[in-house]
Amino acid sequence: MWDLLRFHTFVTPWVLLGVYYMGALLMPLGIYYLMKRLGTRIEGGSTQEPHRPSAGETEQGDRPRVSRGWKLRLVAVAAWLMGELAWRIFIEFFVAYFQMREALAGS
């Protein structure tokens, strides 16, 4: 206990493990929330221009509308994978730092 109070022992390596798992579990939820919010904006029409029929089209429009849902899901999966990888690299940097510090302090 005395080493902990005099900063000879760090609690950070143990805390980093908890922070990693919390971030790894909360990141997909955050990405899901953002993608649902973005999907609502796109499908709601706030970011789309209104369709104007061109020559040869009827007022209803003969052109089929392509759903952007699969693109949004692809972006969500890519964001999740890249986010998890970046989070892992970020935490590994700190774990390596504390391992180097312990190795240097021990010798």
C-alpha cells in the first residue's frame, strides 16, 4: 500500500484493461446510434434534393429509387472495424509504455 501511495506502483495497467473493455463494448453502441441518426436524416429527405422529372418521365417518376440502406450498413461495419482496431492500438501503446517503465525501473 505504501508503494502505491508513493507512486512506486501504478494502478494504471489494471485500469487500462477495464477502460479497454468498456470502450470496446460501448463503441458499437455509439456507432449504431450515429448510423441510425444519420439514416433517419438521409431517408427523411433533409439531405436529398427533390426529384424533378426530366423529359420523358411522368410526374410520378419512372426512375426507381435505390435504397441507401446497404451503403449505410457498409459504412457502419467499416467504422466499427476501424474504430475497434484504432482503440486496440491506442490501449496497446499505453500498456507497452507501462511495461517498459516497469522493466526499466526493475533493473
